[in-house]
Amino acid sequence: MDAALFNRLSASVRAADPDRYFAALFAPPPQRPHLLALYAFQAEVARVAETVREPMLGAIRLEWWRETAQSAARGNPRNHDVARALAELLAQRPVTLADLEALVAARAFDSSTDTHAGFAELESYVEATSGAVMRIAAKILGGDPGHVREAGLAYGLTGLLRALPFHNNRHKLYMPLDLLAALQLTPQEFFHLPHGDEKRTAATRQVALRAREHFLAARKGPRPGAALAAILPAALVPVYLRKLGAPRDVPIHRRQMALLSAAVKSRL
């Protein structure tokens, strides 16, 4: 990857996804461009739902990205920085077109009216989105994708909790329906609950407990080895869970220190 493209990708990922950007800095230099290509692609497909109001428009934009990945796999990338970076990623690393297509397909949920019946469906979604990004990153680094499942679930569930105000404003439900039913809440009622409401707090606490359980399982699991940089974003889970609902986000320097600490220990 030429220096100009690398610098543009770095700036793009740092702005859109600082957690993964700073984690990528702990990867061996030859592999950083490929991680940035993956993270830039992830940011683009995750952003689709934020820019559309109709499921059909979301499907059209996701199809554009699926076709972009396909043309990159053929060695004929579109005139787009992410497309060119994907072409190099697919040519030089053990990442397949199917990996990227599955990531696009999973994001269809975000701009749809679909919901999750229970925690099993919610965690399947997380595994197919945030978890898949972590597995693909592990492949890029030559690590074992099977060792990142718990970290991916922990980070993905935490991310959904952090984005809850945004999702509620969009009236997009990620919380399991059976969890809301147990609290005698409909989705529409949940969307309008104020911060600090007892039922809203009870719902988010259940998801936070799941995230914490997955984080502890990841910490107790096998050392990530070569996949360390892939799972590093999950080192932020305890920090984020402590700050849920706070008026200000976790300062960037605290995130960097948490990532550095995990990198030095070579585990979460």
C-alpha cells in the first residue's frame, strides 16, 4: 500500500473508529495497512444505517459495498480508497470475499425494522458484526479466529449499550424483546424512557452483565498470541461499562492507557 493511501486510511479510521485505530498500532507494521483496510470497510458498512431512513435505501447502499468488495476481489477495484485497500487485503492476506460479504449482509439488520426475540438472537447479530470484524482481524494477524469469540461479544454488546441513546432516537431496537416483556415494556415505551428510569436501567444492566461475563471469559481464556491487536479493543469494556450513562465519554487518553496496559500484558 502506498504511503498516501495508508495516510488517508489512517485518518479515516482514526476519526470513525478510534478504538480499532489505536489497537491496530500494536500490530506488526506490515499488517497494519490490512487491518486499516478492514476497519475502514467496517466503518463504511456500519455507517449505512445512520444515513438512511428507509430499509430499501439501506439495502441499496449495502449492495454497493458488496459489489465494491466483489470488484476488489477480482483485482479491479472501484475508484475509492477503501476499495483499493480491500483489493490489496484480499490479494495478500487470508481474508476471503465471503468474509466481507457476510459482514455486509449482517448489517442489513441495522436499517431494517427487524428485532431480536431474545439474547440468543442478539448475540448472533453481535457475532456477525463486531465479532466478525475481530475474527477477520485475527486472520490478518495470523492468529486463531476461534480464540476471539468472547472478546468480540463483550466489545460488541458494550458498543450497543454505548450507542443506546442514538438507537432510541432512531427508534431502532437492539434490546431483546423478551427482556423488555419481562419489564412490561413495549419497544415504543422503551424508546421514550428518560435516562435514569428504573426500567431502562434494569434493561441495560442485563445486557451489561452479559458483556461483563463475556469479557471475563475472554480474560480467562487462551492468550491471544498473534491475534492480540485484534482483541485489544475489548480491553476497553470495563472502562466503558463503568461510564455507561455518564454525561461525558471516556477521554481518549484513558482509552489509550487501557489499550497499552493490555498490550504490555499480552492479554485483556
